[in-house]
Amino acid sequence: MSCRGAKNEILPECHWCAENVAGLALWGNIGLFVIKLICGTAGDSRAVVADAVHSAADVVLALILMICLRVSNTPPDRDHPYGHGNIEYIASLFVGISLSTISVLIITSAVSEILNGVTHQPSVLALVALIISIIGNELMFRHSLCCGQRFGSPAMIANAWENRADVYSTIAALVGVVGAQLGLLFMDPVGAILVAALLIWSAVGMLRSSWQGIMDHAVDEPFERRIRRHVLSVAGVEGIASLKTRSVGQYLSIDLKVEVAPDLALGEACATCARIREVLIERLERVGLITVVPVGKEGPNHDR
């Protein structure tokens, strides 16, 4: 079922999904952590135990996500006129740093075991845990990514790709366990190293996107072209003197200076600005704070 009705209206069931992203991620990862820890320990698999550590980190991160989404949805106030959305970028940054640290620890332990000689062979119990993990993480990925894209939430999207990274890392662990069961005992710690390498790859992407958000990175050029097109379609607008955009968590902030006729009365200029805000809110997704200031036709930095 589509989550959008007429005029990009988000349906009620989408709100329920979004409100429960963090809760489902939390309990899902708790369940996977317990399963993989028990099966990895009983099945004598370093790769599965490494994957269990990954799930344990996801539990902590899901708790952070719950807190951040609650704070992010707090309305703007006097001290935070642009809202509290940037906390989602801080959460994503923390996710990236945490994954990087955990990955280094896993790689160090696995390399040490390979150098000292591997003597254990994982059992079938380890395979069962990994198959359950792949299915569970893929379901959580699809749920969180859908909600993140619908609501434009960096934290939800980061959480989704963390679950997809779990799928890849579990597949890497699966390769290691299968190799070890075929007699290549060193493949189990190699699988743990592959898990950590995929975690680092995922962490780098999160660090890059969250850093851009914290530094007030502008939205992409196609979206800005849409803004210009909608603004110029409003009667009374003769040009765009300045356009500045940035993402603030789930929402977009737009600062506009629009050119109007020099002899236009102040009341009419203000009415034109109000129409611009109405048009942008109606035709664009995730629009939060919009500031529109009228300037004379000969204003600086003319941009048609």
C-alpha cells in the first residue's frame, strides 16, 4: 500500500510505522543478540560471536535513536528557532564512530587468533543463528528505510542502512562458518574480519552524511531547481535574488530573497511572500522553516 495520498499526504499507518521504528529496532536487535550469542558460544564460532557484538551495539544505538527522534520532533523554541533536528545528525555521527571502534576490536581479536593458530570448528548451531539474523535484519532494514525516506529522517535512514550492513556482515560470517565446517578452520576468524570490514564501510558512509548535516550542507541542486521553479510561478515575483537551503533533521530550512517591482506596496509584497510560503509547503516535501524577504528589482545577486 502506498503511504501517500493526495498532495503528498502521509497516511496514518505511516505515522504508526515511523513512531515504532526505534522500538522494533530495539527489540529486534535484542532478540538477534541473544540468539547469536547463545548459538555462537555453544556452536564455537568467532564469526557468530562477532556478529552478536554487532547486534549488541545495535541495541545501544536503537536506544539512542529513540531518544533522538523524541528530541528531534520537539517544536522550535526561542533558543532553537530552527528546531532540534540536528540532533539526528549527531546520532548518526555517534553510530559511525561506534561502529568504527567495534570493528577495530573485532579485527584485532581475529588476526590474533589466526596468528596463534585456529583449533576450533563451528557447529551447525552457528548456521541456524546466522540464517535467522539475515531474515530479521532484512525485515528491519526495509521497515526503517521506508519510514526514513517518507519522513526524510537521517536517523531512521542511518538505522536502516545499519540493519542492511548487518545483513552483509552476517553473510560474511556465514561464509566463514561454512568454510570452517568444510575443514578450513581459519575461515571462521576470517569471517569475523569480513564482518568488521563491512562495518567500517558502513560507518564511513554514516560519518560523511552526518558531518554534512552538522555543517549545514545545502540540499541537492535538483531540489533547489524545484524551489526556484515554484517561486517564480507565483504572481508578483520577478526574480530570485538569493536562495539558501539546509537540512535540519527531518525538515528543510529555506531562506529566500525574492525580487518584486520597486513600486509595489509593502502590503502587497508581504502578501506575495505569504503566497510563496503556501506554494512551497503545498508542493514540496519535508519543508520546515521558510523565510521569504522581498527586495527591489535591482537587488544584488540576481538569480533568474
